[in-house]
Amino acid sequence: MALLDDLEPSLVPARTDDPAEAARLMRTEGAAVLTGLPTGQASAGAVARLVLGDRVVAVAEPIAVREGGDKDRKVLDTDGHTVPLPMHTDGFTYGHDSPDVMILLCDVDSAVGGESVLIDDHAVLAALQAEPPGSRGAELATFLTDRVLDLTSEGMVPRSGTMVRPTPSGRPLFWLGILDGCWRPMPDDPDPDGARALFDEVAALFERLRQRATRFRVGPGEALCVDNYRVSHSRDAYTDLDRLFWRVWAWTDEAVGVPDGPLASDTRYARV
């Protein structure tokens, strides 16, 4: 049996048309779907403050998401079709200054495919920490909380730190940048091959969780609101390339930090 095969950390967020209830669900459950919204970029730009109110410190410009954010690396197969995304948290190119809230407002859904997946990363970490001392699960937990890594994405501002770190509010931030080229061992790591092997195990674990997770759909006029420090997300491949979501990154008073300079809800301003 593979590690944590009996764990079911996927989330199916509750739907509500009440922004205050969506905020409560984000805090207690990790995510919510806010319904009854207008579509369009202006509507997307208003959702963060609608839900989070005066807790918002910064909101980045909404970005149209088709295969990915406008300036993000696209993940396509050799025929140019969409493929399932690996589990990830958003803004990982900003390291620990990543947004603590991620919002996706649906404009146009795909009739086939594109289902969303959410994983409660804090539940995964707790399960690993509950594994017996000396076990592989316990070793992975220590790797996540103690191993300092180079978290610099290719071409981006240098970042480093552990994948899990405490925040000023006391809750952990779980950084999950699984795409190739988004991390590496530190130059002074005494066992870089061991670090790569452990990171590969983390990636494989989240891929197994993604494959067996419960799927759900987000339709036009609905906004998926996610605690980006706690919940990683993915979506399945889809067929309709007119599918359109608006993505918004927001930083609240519980964020580790807000990146310097202009902000957008993709990687355009994270580059060197």
C-alpha cells in the first residue's frame, strides 16, 4: 500500500450567495464557491473585497485564465490540447510572499472536462506528522517543515525557504510548486540527491491524491474562493478552448508579505 492511501483530503466546497458566509467557509473549511455573481473582469476584481472586506491588504489585477494565466507557462500536450494540471498553490514564483487567497470566477465553462480538484494540504501534513517516528511519512514531514530549498522559478526573483513555514498569524503556509524548474536543492545542501528524491515523493503523493480526489464543477457567475496557504488545486483536461475563468490573487492581513512593485494575478511581475 502506498503512503497515505487511506487518506481522503479532497475538498468539495459548499456553495453560498452570501459573501460573509463564503469568508467563514474559507476560514473553517479552506474554500467556498460564491454564487450569483456577474461575469467579467470587473466583477472578478471586486470579489476579494466583497468577501474579505477590510482584511484585504492588496489585490492583484484579474487575469484571464484559459490554459493558464496570461503570462504563465502553458501546460499542454504535444498536440496543443489541455492536460490535467498537477496539484499546486498559486503564486509559488513569489515564494513565501505568495497570495494567501486565490479566486477563480467562471465566465465560460467547458461542456466536457475542466472539473476542479482541491486538496487540504494541512490535512496531508498532519497525516504525515502522525506517521511513526523513523517512517518514510515522518521523514517527508520533516523534509517539508525543516529542509531549506531554493524556491526560485526559472527566470524569477530568487527565493528560498522551507515548503511549510509558520505565518505571523500562527497558521502554516504550505508552498507547493510542483512544475519542473520551480525549485532545486540549496547550493550548500549536504545531500542534494536525497532532497530531490524526497521532493519527488511529495510530488508523487499529491499526484495520487489528485487522481482519486472528488471532482466538482464551477459554472458561469460562480467564484471559487480558496485559502491559498492551506489548499492546493488542480483542474482536469478539457475540450472547449473558449473556456474562460478570471483569476484574482489577494493578500490579507494574515499574509507573510506582499511582493514589492506592481502586482498581477500571474507571473509577469515576478521576473528578474
